[in-house]
Amino acid sequence: MAPILEARDISKQYGHVEALAGANFDVNAGEVVALIGDNGAGKSTLVRIMSGTEPASSGQLIFEGKQVHLTSPVDARKLGMETVFQDLALAPHLSPVQNMYLGREVMRTGPLGRLGFMDSRSMRKGSREAFEKLGATVRNLNGPVGAMSGGQRQGIAVARAAAWAQKVIFLDEPTAALGVVQTKNVLDLIRRVSAEGIGVVFISHSMPHVMDVADRIHVMWRGRRVATYRKEDTSMEQLVAAMTGAVTQEAS
Amino acid sequence: MTLADTTPTAAGTAAVEDVPAGRWQRIARIQALQIVLLLAVTVAIFTILRPGTFLTPFNIRGIVQNTSILAVLGVGMTFVIITGGIDLSIGSVLVFSGVVADKVMAAQGGQGWGTVLLGTLVACGCGLGWGLLNGVLVAKANVPPLIVTLGSLSAALGFAQILTKGLDLRDAPQTLVNKVGFGNIVGQVPTLAVVAGVVVLAGIVLLHRTRFGLHTYAIGSNAEAGRRVGLKVDRHLIKVYALAGLLAGFAGILNLGFFQSTTIGGQSNTALNVIAGVAIGGTSLFGGVGSVFGTVIGLFIPIVLQNGFIQINVQPFWQQVVVGAVLVTVVYVDQLRRAAAVGGRKHYRFPFLSHRGRRT
Ligand SMILES: Nc1ncnc2c1ncn2[C@@H]1O[C@H](COP(=O)(O)OP(=O)(O)O)[C@@H](O)[C@H]1O
Ligand SMILES: [Mg+2]
């Protein structure tokens, strides 16, 4: 099966800093791929490039077998790829509903819609359904998300991405700020999303979480993917060793 | 952590509720309420002290009329400040637009509604032009809004003085002065107030009911988040500054009718007074929060104070002292609220001081 999304030989320089040095990546439909690696290994940078947030210095992105050029996150979203960024990228003063639909507002039908009036009721309904379906704990659809707990915000960001994703979803450390139960919710959500045939890319530092949900694990080290394992074939010890650069499956 | 945070939702029994308001919203509402209360108490005190003259139709009419032009300016300023920006240029843009409109109307020579309409279009066009310039410089050239609009404050006034050689024009058409500036629509309801009321209502609808308003809040709240979901942030900022400029131009023609003069030297504090009204009305100078309704209340307070002080034989200059104190208090409270929201971090800057993308 061809991967739904593939990155080939991606490099990225920030001035003199080489964040990515020929990184490869691939994810299949309905698969959960964990992306692990030490801090600074380039995981977030790779996700930003694959989600259209930043251009690569060089390299190719292949989506459903065709090379694509993403100039903005909007391009990625048009292809059905959604991202939960490490900083969540929510507007703190807006409500969960407003964040859910920001940039994709449902307009009223007819002339009122053309004048810019929004169909608030259907957006509320859609948000409530999405949060319920995805098990996000959102106690207040109207309050500003900035006043909510880190766990609730995370839930909203994840639910937003999951609700819109058609093909691929990137989650950059989605459980970093969460308590035990909330983490379980996110992991359950990852399973549910992938069961719908969506490719999930999951960055985490937690080996138990990775071993829990991932089908495959990509290990990054100094800007490159150095190893890929199937979950059945690996162990936490092996993953940790690979993260320190002790294992190299892929030539540079 | 609260109970609901720890409620397992794996089985799909999510805890989504529609409780009416979160903490921030409640505080925001309370702040708006406090300002309404402040205005009500002020009115009550003056009414008790001067029962025969303060709360009379004649006096109310005067207060409303004096607030009208500021309210038109305040609508645009509210949008700008919600994006995290500021517009210091509106007083000068008002003067510039009035000057050009006056010259065009004088050249055309009429005194009737046709001439007034022509002048209105010209004034609005001038304001729109300055607003677009501000917006492009803020959004595309990435110059801090404070500096951009300080520049256009100076330049627009300079052009107005060049065009008039520094002498006020006083030849506004009769219809503009008699029907718009001083006229009543019906009974004792001043035309100016009705016009301003329409602008305010339109502003409220635009801000709170439309996608344009939502994106205005979103950009002030987290421009990067907006960009990532595909908002055209630069274009939206340009539109917001253009709106503020357009309304300043429109205020220019109203001002011409009201003062029968281009008031070249008289508008140097206008932008600051409007900004004070916006801030007192609960719009955050940090962006992301605000309302047009609050702005209108915030603009009424100084004018009611001035009017009342004159009536009770207190020097009206006290109004400026009180307004200054209220302004600082309101912004201080806003800062506390913001510090609480960002987790006790005390070092933050007003966004309009920075170029975009460097917001702290
Ligand atoms: N915007 C940036 N500007 C400069 N350097 C950056 C930027 N983003 C990331 N880097 C650098 O690139 C490297 C990889 O970072 P990142 O992708 O965030 O790693 P990870 O997410 O794996 O911890 C690090 O050395 C980091 O300092
Ligand atoms: Mg990272």
C-alpha cells in the first residue's frame, strides 16, 4: 500500500542551524505513526513542513502518490490534513465554538449570509457533536478558551483537528500538558480517528503512550529519521537507544 | 482540577454543557456594567444637585450632540484596538477630510442636499484613503501601529494646513450646517445623534454578528492562530484601519456641519479622547476583547462630567482629571486580569508598540 503522505529527503535551515538534514517520513491511511526523538531532533519542524506551516529548504512531499507543494496550512487543510500544534494555536479570547469554526465559519443562507452573517446555531450544534463524539471535556461552549484548563484547551484543539481531518492528522505533543484521565481521552481519540481511516502522526516523549497507540514508530536524531520500527518488533529499551543515536537503520 | 475535568469520557459520554458564561466573560461583563453604573451614578448626582436643569430634554440633547461625532470615531477605534492596534491619526484625518470636502463643496458652489452629499462622499473618500495607507503600513510594512498613525497624524494635519494656509474655512453649505449640524430629525432629536446612532448600531452588528467582527477579535487574540486556520490577517488589518479612516472622514463632514469650521487647530486631542473612551468602555488595549456599546458609554462619561461640572459651578477642567484617573484605573484592572490569564507573567507590552509577530 502506498503511503497517504510521504516526505523525502527534507532539509531545513534556520540561518546556521540545521533543523532537518534529509529527513524521510511516511504514514499510511488508518495508521498511527509515532514520531519520537530527543528535544531538538527536528520533530516539530518536520510537522510544520508537512502541514504547510513552513516551507522546506529542500525535499519533496508526496500526498496520495502525487508530489504536492504546500504554501500554507490552508493548502494542507484542503488536502484533508489537520494539525494540533505544540502551542495549540487557539485564540484565547474566543469560545470553543468560535475556535472550532475559525476560518471555516458556517454562513447563513441567502443574502444575510452574503452580508457576512454567521449561522451560529448550526456551528454550536456542530461543535457540540464534535466534542461529544471525540470525548473532549468542554464544559462551556461560550466562555473564552483562555480561561479554561490546559486539559480542556488541549481537548478543544485536538477535537478541532480531528473533526476536520479527512486524511491525515498531526499531533505535536498533544498529551504534554495533560493529567492521567485527559491523556487517556487523547489516546482513545487517536485510536478512534485512525479507525476511521485517517493517518495519525503522533509526537510524544512518553514511551508508554507511544507503545500504547502507535502502529509504527519513527525515531529522529539530529534532523533525520534514523530508525523505523513496527510496534510488535520493538521495545522501549530499543527506542530509547535509537533516540540517543546509537542505532542507525537509514544511511544519511 | 475540577470534577468535570476528571470525568472519564472514553465511552462517548462527553461533558459538554452550555453554562452561560466563563470567568473572563463574567469579568468583562461586570466591567461593562461597572462603567454603565459609573455613568448612571454620575447622572444621578448631577440630577440631584441640579434637578431643574441637568436632566432636561434641552441638556440631554446637548450632551448627546456633543458625544455624537466622538461616537462615530469610537466605532472605528474600537475595531482597531480589538485587533491589538491603535489609530492616533483620526483627529487629523477628520480635519483633512473636512478641509478637502469644504473646498470641493465651495468649488461646486451649491448650498443644498446635493452639495452635502458630494461633500460627504469626498470626506469619506479622503478618510478611506488615509485609513488604507495606515493599514498597508501596519500590515505589510510591519511598522508598529503607534508609529504609523503618529506619522499620518502629523502628515494629514500638515496637508490640511498647506491646503488652507493654516486658516480655518468657514463656508460650509447652509444645508449641512442647519440640517445636519444643528438640525433635528423630529422634535428635539438632533440629526447628528441619529446619524451617530445608526453608525453605532451598524458597528455593533458588524462586530458581534458577522464574520468580519469575529475575525477582528481572532486577530487581536492570536494573529498566528488566525493565520494557521487561513485567515487573511494582513488584508483584514488593512480593512479595519480603512474602516477607522472612513469613519474619521465621515466624522469630518459632521464636524464641518456642527462647528461651521474646519477646526484645524481643535482636534489635536481628539484621538486620545476617543482612545480613552474606548479603554474606559472595557475594550482591552491588549487586543482580543471589547465592545462598541462600552465605547459609547466610555465616551459619554467625560461629556456628562464636563456638562455637570459647569452646571454645579465646578471648573470643567476637573473633568480631565477625573477621566485621567478612571482611564488609568480601568487599564490597571485590565492588566491585572491579563496577568492572571497569562499565569502571573508580569512583563508584557501593549501590542500596538510592537511590530506584528513580536507580540509578547
Ligand atoms: N523558528 C526557528 N528558528 C531557529 N531555529 C529553530 C526554529 N525552529 C526550530 N529550530 C531549531 O531546529 C532544531 C529542531 O527543533 P524542533 O523541530 O523544534 O525539535 P523537536 O520538536 O524535535 O524538539 C532545534 O535545534 C531548534 O533550535
Ligand atoms: Mg517540538
